[in-house]
Amino acid sequence: MELTGPEKAVLMLLSLEESVAAPIIAELAPDELRKLREVASLMREVPASSLESVYAEFLEKSQVAVAVPRGGVRYLQRVAAKALGEAQTAEIFVDGPQSAMDRLAGADMSALAVVLENEHPQLVAAVLSQLPEDKACRLIEELPEARRSACIERLAKMTEVPAGLLEEVASALHAELPVSGNEALISVDGVTRSATLIRRMNRHVGDMVLGELANGDRALAEDIRRNMYSFEDLGVLDRKGLRLLLDSIPSDRLTLALKTASPQLKEKIFASMSRRAAERLSEEMELLGGVKLAEVEAAQREIVEQALVLVADGVISLEGDSDIV
């Protein structure tokens, strides 16, 4: 997931010691600090590799070392207070409702679905991208059937959304998606988010949404379907299911894929093999040496896609029941 500039700035500021961050914040204009506040309040999770990438980009441009991140809007506010004083910081950090999305998440999803029923799918997708997963699933299920796939399609294609829009949606829910070049953006991994929601929602509803989406954009539907399962999800397969899957996987791809696998998954895969095959795989893993993370992830994705082929053929199941059909 590609982070926006403001998100990178927030991560960087949260990684600095207060004595280093304070003079940097002192150089920011109030509008710039408000933009960072908006982004910090809406950021939920970022990949573990993101901070390393931000460090690398920062060091490449400035050659200045940074410290370990500690995170949070409160930290940003505390450092701002040291740099600007309590009064000015209060004006910046307490100038309107800061928990509109939290209040929206606390609303009844049936009532919220009625409010959003005739809104633009892009606006609904913006809400879905920020609600807790269980709430978002319930909201999709409460929407009219004809609207679900359009909203999921918009969510899957979403990569970023204006941070201020989310506050508007939470308090008004009637404006179309605004476009503002000065507004902070937060990144959204729409495909992964859509895949997670579809997997968690009612199976019948999820299949219906994917089916309707495939009628209009088959490639996007397949992209979402591929992202519904991770390599670690293969751990739900029993010994017979794993054997069937592994028999169709080249040994070199399995060796590479296991490079970052959890100990539990490795143990389960080894247990599904013959002793001789397990020993050979273990030897190959020891000889593998250092590899690029992208190569490991590509091998894992290939194996997951092969698993999905077997699922489609009714050979195995990834829903915690791997009985052979």
C-alpha cells in the first residue's frame, strides 16, 4: 500500500525524539499541522515495512538519522504544545468534532444504510474504508442488493480519500465526494479491504456481490477473490488437503514461499509430507539463503491461487473444512 505524503510525514514525526520533532513542528504552518492532525487521527494500520521505506526515503534525501517510532495523535499534540505553546496548539487540535467517524461507527448500521441508500457509491465506499470491519460488513449486508456490488467495486478501486471528507460524511452524509487539492489524503488499500469484508460477510451475500461485480469487471472481481486468502490461511487445511495442494506445487516455489511462513504453518506442512520429502524440503530451505521479500510474496501468491483453483473444483475448502468433495 502506497502511503501519501502527509502519512509519511506523520510516521516520520512520530519516530523522532520530542527534542528533534519540536523544532520541525515549529516550522509548520497551522494549516499544515491541521492536515497532519487529520491524517494522524484517521490512520489505523500501516504495513510493517512502511516505516522502513519512509526511513529510506528520508535518509536518501537528508542523510539524517531517525529514532524509533512511538506513535499517536497525543504524541503529535504534546510535541506541538512544546513548540507552539498550549494556547495555539489547542486552537489547532480542538477546533471541531474529532470523533465523527467513531460516532458513525456507533450508529445502527440498518439506519445508516437507509441514510446512504441513495448516496453515490464512491461516498459509501469512503465510509466502508474506515468503519470497523464488522460494522462495514453489516452495512454492506443492509444495503439494497442492487447497490452492494457498485459500492464494493468503488472500494476495491480506492487508493486514497480526502481526510476531511470522512468528517463531512460522518456529520452530513449528503454531499458528493469533494475534490480539494489542498486537502490531506489518507491511503486506502481498496482491494484488500474489499476482500476482507467479503470474506467476513454472509457467504451467500459475498458470493452474490462478487458475482454481480464480475459481470461488470471480471478482472477486479478476480483480484478481490485472490486477496480474500493469504498464505497463512492454508493452515486451515487438514493433512489430506495439504497433500493435494502440495502435489500440484513445484518444490522450488514451496521452498521460497516458506521463507517467511509462521512456525505453525511450516510445522503443519512438514507434517503432511513423508519423512523423506520433509527432510529434502528442510535441506532446500537451508540452502536457499537470502532472497527478496517480493519474490517470497510472489511464490506465496502463486500457491494461494493454486489453492483457489482446487477450491473452485471442489477438491479442498479454505473455510475451516477441508474435506474432499
